[in-house]
Amino acid sequence: MNRITLNIIGTLVFFSITQCNDPLERIELSKRKILTRCFISPQDTLLIAYVNWAQPFELYKVTSRTFAPPQVMAQDTVNQIKNATVTLSDQDHAVELPYVKFAEGSLSYHDNIVRGGYYALPADRFPILPGKTYTLTVKAPDGTIAKASCTIPLQAPSFDFHYRNLLRQSFPGSSLRIFDCNYEIAWRDFPGKGDYYRTGYVLTRAQYGYYYYTLSTGVTIDQSLYNDIISDEEKYDIHDSFEFYDDTEGSSSYILTLSAYVLHVDKNYYNYHRSIADQVKIQNNPFYEPILIYTNFEGGVGVFAGSNMTRVNLPFVF
């Protein structure tokens, strides 16, 4: 009797294993969905939404088992939806965001920030206000509809920002110099739990040259996420440093602006960027389970989120 039972169990285990050789084989081809990414803030000068068709999961079996970073969404011209109806609304008003195409030869085209285009509207045509709830509705030409809502945090953070720069190394007969910059940023959490924050630092040149983190329009050095779920009304005190290279010919000094910002973000913003960061940490590692990228869209995927930002610009001369 025991032998018969063992044989039956062994047979079941065998068939279970053979059926699980490749889980991808058992996933049906997904119905394509609208993929949207849109972040809004009272500080915006331009309201922008990126709209694509989401690539069905089945296609990753043919191309790659890893997931591309979020900026690929803006560069994907194959799956881009160029004739959708994109509507931004609050409780009283609604506006349509027209499609804007980048021409070849523009700065953004050559810097690979955006290829193709996006949906955009000047922010003064539909001001984003703290504390208000907004809805983004995307309707594709085939009638597919995706919709999401977000509420703009009521307050923008007030913070202290200090830094000092040090020349770490120079080279005789060469204009190449290496600098270290140490900084500290501090702010106090707003009363009540459920607040989320993001910090960042941007370098911008005043004159032409080369430095390690390079884009003439500025480059983000670091972006970190924080929340007050565990401890409320604490003071955040962040210390960090970064390094950059300069190889400017014919100039012994120049102005470099270091901009620091703190965003008070909604839960959608926090959850989306946290899931992206977690996915980046494990990509190409076969021993980790895939991370589900956060979405707050009904009828589609992607993120529609809000923030309220404070930014401080501090120029200094080398």
C-alpha cells in the first residue's frame, strides 16, 4: 500500500516538474494596454504625458528577460501612440493635451531625452494647485481607455542646504581637475503620517566645458526616497558627496550652479519610483523574483502622480 502511494506521489511530482520547465510558456499573450507616465506639480511650466502601447509580457520571451529603465518609454517610437486623446481634468475644468513631435536636430533629439514626441500643454493654461485632485484620461484610437487620479500634496518642504567644494587633484601641464563636493540637506517632516519625499541635486554649467556628469542643461546626480510611515515629524538630515571632472581649455575659473530640491510627493509617486529602484537593483540577477512595477491606472498601466517642490540654486566659482 505504501509503495503504491509513493508511486502515485512520484508520478504527480514528475508531471508537476515537467509542466513548470518554463513559466513563460504558460502565460497567455496579454491584451495590449495603454502605458502612460505623467507627473504634475504646481512648479511645472509644461504639463507632459508620455503615452505608449505596453509591450505584452509574451514578447519579453523573444527579446529579453530583463526590464528596461523607465526612460525607454520616452524613446520608444515603435509603440508610441501619436493620435490618442489625452485629457487632464479637476472637479471643475478639463483640458486636452495635444501631441508634440520633436524635430530631428533639436537638443532633446540629440540628447536622446525624447524621440518621437509626447502630449504637452503649457502649465499656465491649466495651473496645478496644491491640495487639488486631478484625473488623467487617455483614449486610444481603438477606443481603449486608461484613467488615473492623484492629489497634489498641500505643502512644499522648507529645507536647509549647505555644501563645500574641494579641489582633490590637478595635473601639471593639463587643464584636467577633479573636484569633490560635500553637501548636507535637512528638513522637518510635516505633522501626520503618510508623507513621502524625494531629494535630488542638479549641476549646471555657466560656460562650455566638460565635466563627468555631463549635460549642458544640467544633470541629476542623486535621487533618494523617504517616508514617515514608521516615525512621524522627524528631522531628515542627509549627508553625501559627489565627484566631477573638469577639462575646460583656456579658463582658470567658471561658475557652476548646484541646485538642490526636495519634493513632497504623493503615494503614487513614491510607490512607482520605489518599485523602479527595486527592479534596477535586481535586474539581470536570475535568483531574484521580478518586481511588479507600481501602477495606479484603471484600464491601463503606468503612473500619474503629483508633487510639490522646493528648489534652491547655489552658484559657486572654481
